[in-house]
Amino acid sequence: MNALRVPFAIASARLFAERKALLYACAAAAIAGFVQRGARLEGPLFFCSLLGIVVALIQGPGRHRYLDVCEQSAPLFGRQLARGKALAACVAVTLACVAYCGAMLAGGASLSIAIFGIALAGSLATTLVALSATIRSGAARALYVLLAVATSAGAFALAIQPGWRASVAALAFCVATGFIALRQYGEALARFDPAAES
């Protein structure tokens, strides 16, 4: 199987399995976006980041046993599985963020490219950090969820500084954090032993 096709196959299977959750996430985002007033970053960034954490956590083992068995029995590298699960979560969060911002515009609120870009980048980075919580338990799991929350808060803290450089810094922070989180998730997934968790 082509290396590029593996993550897409994993992601499409997971998105199909979670289609109802994806629909609910987009509907919730649309409602929240429709009632927001004013072009403020807090709403889309924090709400979509929260959805990102939830979407990431449902990628963990146990929710869909048949997917877990297929992925564990297939000749996959940890990084391929990590990319597939990350792609599924990121597609879901992107759709939710688009639904939120589209509903903002439909509700009469103004929306700048910077707000949309930072909200999307921040929620994606938060999602990627939260993925590492799916293969951990107890205090380690809580720590990664807290790190995901801190990622969203860090992006917001950088973005609200005056000047255009603040938006660039927030985007750079999100890209760097997301890249490191995805690499770390892939390495952790390669060492993950499902039998030890059950």
C-alpha cells in the first residue's frame, strides 16, 4: 500500500465511524458561532479547541474495537497510524471551525482572515497535543489534556498582543507545537502496547 494512501485510509475509516459525532460537533460549532457577537478571537479559538480535545480523545483505543483490531493487525508503522488518526481529528476540527466561522458571518458578526487563521491553527495544534492523551492513563493523561489547554491559551496570549507580528507569532507557535506534538505522538504510538492498557 502506498505510504501516502495509508493515513488517508485510516482517516476515512475513522471519520466514517465517527460521522455522527462529527455532525454533532459541527452543529454545536454553528450554534455557538451564530450567537457570537463581534469579531473576537476567544469564541472560535477556545470553543473549537475544546471540540478538538474531545475529537482527539475519541481516537483512542476502545471506542471502535473493529478499527482497533484492523489497525493493530495491519503492517503499519507507528508514524503511519499517528498520521491517520491525526488527519481524522484535524479534518473534524477544521470542519467545526469552518462551521463556527461561517455561522458567525451568517449571524452578522464580522470576521477577519487573522481571526479565522489563528482560531483554526490554534484548535489544530490543541488537537494534536491532545492526541497523546489517548494512549495514556491517569495523571499522564490529565497532563496531556492540560498541555492541550495550555496550547490554546498560549496561542491566544500571543495573538492578542498589538501589531501584526503578534498574529505571525501565534501562527508560528501553533505550527511548531503541532509539528512537535505529531512527531511525539507517532513515536509514542510505535511503543504503545494495547494489551498493557486493557
